[in-house]
Amino acid sequence: MAEKKPISKSYIDLKSKVWDTGLCSGCGACIAVCPADALYFETGGDSTHPKSNNYCKAAVDDVPCGACYEICPRLDEQPSSLLGDYLKITAGKAEFDIPRKQSGGAVTAILANALDTGLVDAVVTVTEDPWTLKPHSMVITKSEVLINQAGSRYNWWVPLVSSLKEAVVNKKYRNIAVVGVPCVVQAVRKMLETDHQLVSPYKKSIRFIIGLFCTENFDYEKLIAGKLKSEYALEPMKVCRIDVKGKLEITLNDGTQYVIPLAELEDTVRPGCGVCTDFTALKADISAGSVGSPDGYTTLIVRTLVGQHLLDSAVANGKLGVGGEVSLGIIEKLAKKKMTRKQE
């Protein structure tokens, strides 16, 4: 009698271990790799985790799959390192004008150079509606479009990795850069390290990961459409810049600034952020953030040879300037604070 092979994991296993336990980060990786397009996110109050249309072949017909389970970052132990492994840490800034740039515009400079030189043919990133600040995931293939869309939108939750399917499966780009917060970086790194056959198109297509320092992500509907408009009377179209440096800093187009303690915003934070201990995106090729560097610069933690190559190319082509002292103390302080919060 032939031995019965075990059935692969399905979204039901993912649901019980991650979705139903409040661990889901909302990265969207499971949506991207689902071959049946059976997973999706709803917006608003019911967006804490994906939903299924019950078309999962593994769950319904015992067809081997398990791709969603394979790449979920929340099935792994959270990291305990503050800065992680790296080759160098430096401060960088764009050597050309970038409207609405965040800190030094270094991330945009590195990616624009990569597009112009053919090192990558597409960038999966987050853009926003300038009138409402509502974010959405986007695949960008031209450096001029990337530059015009510059500026951090990672304060708002958006299932970024879900748009990878557009880049990999529909558009068939084969040299893709992904920019994302730590949970996104963890998911994409799992795609690159797995031998799962159904994830192989992503493994073959993603070339470079930029990770962004992150304390937590906020739900757009709860923060912008809710708290900021109702309690602070802030109109999204008047906001020039939003940053998180241990507190929420909002700058309006007229220069007016608001500083809001994060303690006042706990009800707008994505639920899954509470378990994350990764502040500096430890699994990225290059990690970037606005803390630790002088004004007008971006802190860059170069972690891999791939990251070093893209940085060196941007410098050699005059797109990026590097140098200046980086204060590791403040970065480690915020990283430790995030780790301690999880332990509590």
C-alpha cells in the first residue's frame, strides 16, 4: 500500500497561526504568491489581515501549494539584533533636486540610478494621492516618475508586496527592486531564500531590497481620515511631510509643524506592529532612515555586496553623495525601544 503523502499547508493554517492571533503585518506577500488569486485585503476597519474567497486549491481539493504559508514573515521568530550584519554605515544625499524628498533623498537617488543604468527594470514602491494622502502600491519603471513620486508614504499601511504579482507575473520584469518596511523586507527575503516551486518566479525576478527604518505603521482610515481631520482639523492636501522619529512629526505646506506623541496614536497603529522587533530592516540589502544623520542626509546601512554595488554605482554616476558622521546611538536607542515594547 502506497504511503499517503502529507497535504501541504494552506491559507487555513496561515489563518489559524497568524491572522486569527493578531500577528499579521499586512505586508501582502501571501496575496502576491497565491496562484489562484484567492486572497485579498479589504480596507477600513476590517483590514487587520487578508481574506479568502475560498478558492484555495490546497484547502478545497488537496492540491499541493502552501506558497502563502511558505513566505509569511510572521511564522518566524522575531530578530533580537539592533543593527544586524552590515558592511558599512554612512550618510548619503541625492546630488540632484528631488521634490518632496524625505531626509536626503538617498533612496530615490540609488533607485533612479539603478533604473537609468539598467541595474533594475522596475521598482515596487508606495505612492500616494496628493489630495488625500491615501497610499497605494505601484510598479515604477522610469526614473523621472520615481523622482516625482519621491517622499515617504510608509507611515501608512498598504499591502505593498501584493503588487509584486503585477511586476513579476503580469509585466514579467526580471530585475526588480523592492522598497519596504521591515515586515515587507522579511517577506521578500523569504521569497529569495525558499526553494518552493510556486515562489520561483519571484525568486528569479527580485534583485534588490531597500528596507526603511520603521517604528510602526498607521492605518490610513483611522489616522488621516479619522484622528488628524477630526481632532487636529488637518486637511491632507495641506500636509507637506510626515515623519516618525519616536513621535509623529507633521509639516504643512506653509511650514507649520505639529508634533504628536505616539502614545496618543496607539488606536491608529496596525495591530500586527505590536509584535515586531525589527527597526532597521535587518534583511535588506541597504537599510535607510532619517535618524542618525545630519539634516539633509539619509542614514544608509549597507548590508550586502549587492547593496554596496548599487550604492557605488549611484556615487560613481554623480547621483548620490556619501559621507558625514552617523550617530549610531539614536538608532540603537529607537531599535531597543521597539524591541522592549514587544517584550512588554
